Amino acid sequence: MDGTVQLPGAVRPPRWMGPTIRTLEFRMTASPRRTPAAAARRLRAAKSEKPGHVLPAELHGIADRFIPQGHVASRWETIGPLVVEVLTRSNVRGVDSFRKALTHVGYFLAWADDEGLPLEIASVMRQNIDEYTRVGMAGSSEKSRADRRARLRRIADHVNPGQAPDRGISIAKPSLKPPYSPVEMARILRAARTQPTPAQRRKLSLCVALGAGAGLDSPDLRSLRRQHLIDQGRAGITIAVPGVRSRTVTLFGNYEELLRDALDRTDPDALVLGSEEDRRNIAARAIGEAVIVGDCPRIEQSRLRSTWLARMLSLPVPLRVLLPAAGLQTGRTLGDL
């Protein structure tokens, strides 16, 4: 073949006529087929285009058969459809991962509802997730908080990509919340002393005195009983903190009166807060019952502890004394203050 293509109905002229005879023929130059750059880009985009938000039938069945536990069980009728919608929009497609994600997202949305956040896809974002694992999971181990935070962040970055950080930028997250200023602490103390009911006054005073006065965080308060608070009168008050971070701390003198006024339980075995030892978020619940008005800042147990740490760092206290008193293994996180 010489590359000549003859159209239907055309008569091929004899060779001796030469190329001067007009015929219904044209020559095609054989060359490799090239795809324009724009078309290639469109092709690549079409191949990588994500499918619509469709949940596989197998995962639909898992969601339908899912039996929520604990605090989520009574809320499932309200939050369940949103949990499934979030996971439908996510990239969680493994059977085992999907089962775990139902629990993780369920607990997060139950907390979000308690905090007054809108029950919608837009609430599934890193900022809210970080606050949930810090405050809503204060009684859990660091490993449990880190695991749930990582799983929820991945889901949030998929369903709300606009709030996800640039993967090329490392964003440091402080390990400790900032301490309160002296002015803020004065307002918090005033709020603790002026709660409308004795129960509210007692609970908030305990959290404030033990947090800012002795560095106790929410996990430290879970197992704390009346017998662990040793009042030696003019010699001060000593707290024998139980649990995994057991230690002995002397209360700062300016919090003694506030703590003594709050200690109305004479039974040495009575829990200082609540009536069940295996409770979670004990400080957040106690503080959440308080009535906070005016210019008082938001009260958080972790910030009260940070206030105590900052005060201790301002004193001539050696790290070998401070670290055990704070329940810390190293001073790495103290730099955040």
C-alpha cells in the first residue's frame, strides 16, 4: 500500500496519466496518533473521578444491624442517620474499619449534640474533634484519645476537605492548654463562691481548688475520696492523689478556705465528686452544672491544672520535685506553658 485511499465510485486512472489528472482520491500520511494535552488531562481526571456517595450493600447491612452501646444507645434515633451519612461520604469502606467508625462517629456526634453544636456534616471538623477528644474523653487513656482523634480526623478531612490542613505543612499542636491569667482566676473564684445552690457551689469549688491549687486534672478526680484529702489545720492540706498518676501534693494556701468550705462529706470513703468511680468526664460534668455569667472565662479543668503548673514553674522548685508532684514522667510538655 502506498498510502492512497480511493473513495467509493471513483475510477482509478492508468499510471501513465500521471498526477495531473484530477481524481476523487487523497493521500493520507501515516503518522502516530497524538492525544492533545487537554484531552489527556480530561481522560486522567475521568479515570480518577471519585464515585458518588453510595454505601455498599454489605456496609448498609452492618449499619442496619449496629447496636450502639453506652451513652450513644439512647441517642441513636437522633444521631444514627447522620452517623451513616457521614460514613457514606467518607472513604471508610473496610468492614472492620466501618464497624469501628460507627462507634467513633457516634460518640463524637453525641458529644457535639451535648455541646450544642449543629447536628450536620459541617460539624465534623478537626477543631471540634480535637476539643471532643480533649474534653469529652478526658477520662480515657492517652492511647484511646489519640486513636479516636486520628480516625475521626481522617473522616473529617474526607467529608469536609476545606478544613483539612495542607499535607505539606507541619502544624504543631500544644500538649497543654494555656493557664488562666490572675484576672481570669479572680473571676473564676468569684463564680465558684457565688453559685446559686450549695451543690453547684461545692462541685465548682472542688474543681477550682483542686485544679488551680494542686494541679489535679479530670482523671485525677475520678477516684479521689474524702480520705485522700488530709487537712492538717494551720499546716495546710495535703492531697494523696490515687490512680495511675498517684502522688502527694500540698494545696496552695490561698485555696484552702475554698476547699474546706466545699468538703461537706464526712464519710472518709465517699467520693469527692459523684457517686460512681468509673465515671468519665467527671470535671466537665461538674463544671457544666455551674451557672457562669458576666465576664467569667470558660472554665476548663485542664486550664486550671496548667495554671497550677505555671505557678509552680515561677517558684524555685527543682524539676526533680515538680515532675512527680505533677504526675509527669518528663518535662517535655512544660515548654508549652
